[in-house]
Amino acid sequence: MGTFYFYSMDSPLEILYDYFDTHQLWTGEVQLKRNDYLHHAGDRNDNLYYVKRGTLYYSITMKPEEREQIIRFGYVGNFVTAIDTFLTDKPTMFSGRALQRTELKVVARTVYEKVVLEVPELRRAWYDILRNLVIGQTEREIDLLTTDATERYRRVWVRSPQLFQEVPAKYIANYLRMTPETLSRIRAQQA
């Protein structure tokens, strides 16, 4: 793979992107129209995707009412994947869907794993990405356990202001587990 030098204090995501781009390791590109699925629950899609344009969301289907519950978003500059399949090679529980026209660069998991094993800086970046994912998931769990809707809104606003700039309110409400009316009322109170 060659030597890759890191000259700045880039984020782990920037380190990965720069490495893949410099070494031309992208294995393809995907274009999604609004509401297109990147993958469905039950798929074994273990590719890693870099969001060049657009926004996606990941959701699960809540039983028994078959209601979609949004659990995560992916924005420009993020890497996204069906993380459960990526880590375990089992079918995913999650669906990934475009909120708008979305363009993604693709890295096959096999390519990713090879370079992460070979390049110490990428191993460190992968560790940092996983650490940030666990911390983010812990924050999300706290959000879900917070019964006060205003507090849930406030916590997510502080942690992810980008969400409120790029995602329509009905999807934010779903993510926050509240009705669109409740979200609208809270936003009006916060203004």
C-alpha cells in the first residue's frame, strides 16, 4: 500500500478519506435518489460508504406496529455502513435510506480491513472512530431514556446542530421519538 504520511491533526474520518483517496482505494460510487434505499434490513451489505453529497438515515422497524424508527443520520463527510453487518458479517437489522439525492463513494470491507491492518495510523483512526461511535451511542441511549421531550431536544441540539440544518422536521421528530407537533412547540419555545 505504500507509505502514507499524516501532516495535520485531521479527524479520524478525514484521515481515512485522505488515505483512500490518495491511494485510489474506492471500489465504486453509488447514486441514490430521494427515498432510495442503500440497503434494507436483512441485507448483508458490508461495504463502507463515504457521503459526498446528500443525507441518509438509518432506521429499524418497530414491532408489532411495523413503525419505522430512525436511529442515526449520515451527512456529507461521514462514513456510513450497516455497522452490525460490517462488524459481524451477519444480516443487518438496519435500513439505510436517502433523505435527498445522495452520492456515495464505496470502499469494500475487504479493502478496508487490509489497509487498517497494514497502516498503523489507520488502525489508530479506526480505534478513534469506534470510540466516537460508542460515545455517540451512549449519548443516544441517554437521550432515549430522558422522558422530558424538551431535554431530549436540547441534548441533541447541543450535540448535533447540523441535524437541525439538514434534516426535515418530521424526521427529526421521529429520531427524537416525539410527534412533529411536539417538536414544533419545543422549537417555538426555544426561539
